[in-house]
Amino acid sequence: MLRLLPITRLFQAPLRSWAVPKAHISAKPARTPTSPMEQAVGISTMFVSFLVPAGWVLSHLESYKKSSVA
């Protein structure tokens, strides 16, 4: 166990020296506000991109079960 302490210090040394860059966060309002139509398009796109593939897999679940039987 005593031999492991120097080894663990070698692995921890690079982690201590990494500098995390500061995030550029602004408290100001956006230069160009997003219109309700743009928001609706964005939300719809997210909905479609996440739920349509999941729905397709769930609708074809029986065929997946049949093809994976060995």
C-alpha cells in the first residue's frame, strides 16, 4: 500500500495544473431577440430529432425481437 502513494501522486499532478478557462457569460439581453416563430421552429426541430427515432424503434420492436432470436 505504501508503494501506491507515490504512483497515485503522479496521476494526480497533471490534474492540479490544468487551468479551466473562464466562461464568457453576459448579463446583457440578446442583440437580436428571438421571435416566437423562431422559437417554435427550434422546439419543433428538437422534438422531431429526439422523439421520431425513438418512436420508430418502438414501432419496430417486434421485428427486432424476431430477428435477434438465435
